[in-house]
Amino acid sequence: MYRVEIIAQLFGVTVRRIQQLTQEGILPTTETAEGRRYDLVPTIQNYVKYLSEKAYGKNRSEEELQLKNRKVAAEASLKEAQGELARLKTDIAQGRYIPVEEAILDYQKFFVTFKKFALSLPSRLIGFVSGYLDPVESRRIEKDLAGEIQRLLGAFVLAGITTDAQTPPKAQKGSGPDNAPA
């Protein structure tokens, strides 16, 4: 059994290089009472095998193979993303998508219109039944209906805010029906 210094001298390399080869699993060691030692024959055989594989380009460490596999996977993902981007650009050019800002403005307009319509219902309904009720009772019913519609609109907005499943990632503050001008 030989010390690292003897093996380094025998191979004509530094002690540090022998330690690196040992850490890489190329050169085997045995623990002895004096510390790590190298068995001469297996050490020489493994070193010759290592040099031979290196000379013929066969020495690919596991890390190199993993890196190569990761690179191939990353390239495949990149190609898929580029293909998806090309499809999206084609769809946009063909008018299949609209800008987010335009969709937000359309929704805001819709909810403003819907709120105005919903808030006009009490007075329209009272107009239909006003001949059958006295004015004080008509006014009370109109106020009750308006309050109920306001409460329902508020519940509608809260339900839209608390439902995360269909909430867009960049929901803007102030775009709901309660925040729209009446």
C-alpha cells in the first residue's frame, strides 16, 4: 500500500491531481491505520484505463451526460415555445385575439351599462303599478327595490372578486361595476 505522494511521483503528476482523480472515483483507495493508501496494481490499471478512454474520447463523466441531456431538453422546450409564439403571432395577425386593454374597456362599458339598466328597474316597475298604489307606498316600494338591487350588485362584485378560478392575473382596481360611474 502506497501513499499519495508515491503515486503522484510514479505517474508524474501532482499530489493534488491524484487527489482529484480519487475524488472522481477513478483511483481507488483503502483506509488503513496510517490513513488512505493506494494498492499499486489496481491504481495503475485504473489510471491506464482512464488515460486510454480519455485518449479515445470515451471518458464522459456522468455530469457531462446530465448537462448534455439538460441542454437537449432546454433546446426542445425553446423550440416548442418558439412554435407557440409563431402560432400566437399568426392568430393575432388573423384577428383571433384582441388586446387586453381593449377587452378591459369593453367589460367596463358593459358593466356601466348594466348598472344603469339595473338601477333604472325600480322606477320603471313602479311606473307600471303606480295606478294601483298610493304615492307614499309607491315611493317606499321603489326605495326598497333600489336598495335590494344595490345589495345584489354589491354581492355580484364580491362574488367576482372572491372567485379566483376565472380572475385574470392582472385584474385592475376600479374596473368593477361598483366603481363604474352611474
